[in-house]
Amino acid sequence: MCSSSIKPISEAPISGGSTAGVNSWHSGRIATLALLAFVCLVAITACRRKTIAVVQMFNGRTMGTTYSVKLVPGPQMPDLAAISAEIASELERVNAQMSTYRDDSEISRFNNSHTTDWFPVSPETVATVELSLAVSAMTKGAFDITVGPLVSLWGFGPQGRAEHEPSEATLTAARQACGYRHVSVRQEPPAIKKALPEVQIDLSAIAKGHGVDRVAQVLDRAGVAAYFVEIGGEVRTRGTRLDGRDWQVGIERPSERERGIQTVVGLSGQGLATSGDYRNFYNLDNQRVSHTIDPRTGRPTQSQVVSTSVVASSCALADAAATSLMVLDSEEGWQLAEQQGWAVMMIVRNGDSMEVRASESFRKLEQARPASTP
């Protein structure tokens, strides 16, 4: 008798606390892609015959972090060299549109402009700003893409760490130039506009999720039926793995000392984002300062929420929602998640311990079983 050997495909990378939040992201150069092949012997159809399936994986860097893409073979598998180049090109377009670390990006040129007239931008930038403003409205300002000046004052912008806590007068002056209601969007022709010349936009709390969605669109256009896309822990999936199961994604346990998995969810056709305050922080004037800034106060959030994970139809929405729930207090955030029907897990400080709270829809994803096969 012939024997089969099964080598499991590596599980998806852990979705961890975003170090972007409302912070600017580093628009690192996209590195040359490495094309890796993971071979899984999945079945033996007869003695001396094996069926070999190959999952292709692309790795690279973008937005100051890493990304990975996994493709499950199918009847319309695209040319791998061509699809890897198209993915790299699409991520470069995202940076050229939305990076605050590139002077020539659309957002940087808008920020450096003092006009209050309509400023032409790409349709993708309009769509991202429009979604951001919608999340701002539903969170009553807890999510705000104009919070960049406050982020910089607290030492999480391009200028680096602050030496001292900003004065109340400095914070008040910066807050006057902030506010999502100062920004408008127009779809035809695509443009954005600010009501005050000094208003600036920072899309880092949604850009990674948007980038994931853009890569997913590339794969959809190419006819890829099953894939996994991840940028810096933000995830989007379609179809199932080779073994017929939903993509298994680990969510990081919120710990400053070591990395570990809090739970695992099964995803198919969904986006997942996780935000947390346990990675990007430092001590300023003998107090712990988190990168998540509350736009309503101009100060680092005082919420007891340590980590939030959101599953949604798009990764951009999940990204913005996860950031919002880090700003809102735990009960207010929970009520919002229920109103919006988001699948959510929140980890909240309760004295010296952590309390895990998950919605029913999220619990169902934790209990995902192997998907049925035709």
C-alpha cells in the first residue's frame, strides 16, 4: 500500500494590537517580493498516485510593517509573477495616495495646502475619507482623522517622542484645528475639502485595513477563489484553506512582556482588525502615555479597554471600528458594537485582572468547524 504524508499549511499570522491607531504609519519602501511555495500532500487517489496542492505565499513590506498573501490553487489561478507585481503596485498606490510620511502623497499635499476649495484626489482616497467620516459620526467623534496634530504633540508623529507633556494652552490651540466636521468629500469629480486652512488629515487608523481590501480587490479581479491577505495583523479572507476549513486566525493576547494567542477565529469572506494599547506607548513625565488619542479631549485615552478585535465585511471598517472601541469606554463601546451588529471581542482591565467580553457572533467564529465540501 502507498502511504500519504500530510504537511499542514502554517496558520495565519497573529492579529495583534495595531501600533497605528490614530498614529501616523511609516510608509516604508515595498521590498522585493519573495515568492515562497508551501507544499501540502493532501490525498492519494490510488496506489502510486498522489495529488499535490501548492499554496503560494507572497511576502513584503509596506506602510512600515510587513504583509503576506496566501493563494489556494484553483481553476483560474493567475500567473504568479504577474499577480505579485500587481500586488506590489497596488500597495505602492496606497502609499502614494495616503501616506503622511511622503511629501508627494495626495494626503500630504492636501495637508500642506491652505486652500479651502475642493482639492482633487483619487476615488480611493475619497472613499476612505468618506468611510472615516461615517465612523466619526456613528462614534460621536471618538474616531477622527483630523487628530494628527494632537498625535504629534503627544510624541507619536513624524517628529518623534515628546520631551514633556504639552501645556493646556498648546492642546487647546491644536484642538481648534481638529474636528471631522471640518472635512467634506465629493465623489464626482473626486475631491476633498477642509473648512479651515490649518486642518490636516491622518488616515493611519484605517489605511492598513484599506490596503488589505485593495489587495483583496486585485485577487478578486484575477479570479482567485480562496486567499488570505494580512498587513500588520489586519486580515481579510475569501474561500477556505486547502483542507476545507475556514482560515484560522489567532488573536494576540494583550501582554507587554510576551506574545501569545488569546483565541482563534475561523474566517471566510470577512475582514478582521485588532487594536490595543499594550505595544505602542512610553513614559512621559512619569506617566504612561498610549498612542491612542481621544479626539474629544486631546489627550491619550483613559479607557480601561486593553484590546479590541472586530470582524466586519471589509477590513477598512474593521480597522476603524477597532480603533474607535479603544477610545470609547467599555460600556459605551459595547453598546455601539451591538447597535452596528459588529462581531467584537473586547479585553478590559478589571483591577489586576483582564475581563474578556465577546459578542455572540464573535463566539460563533471562535467555534468555527471545518467547512463542508462539495
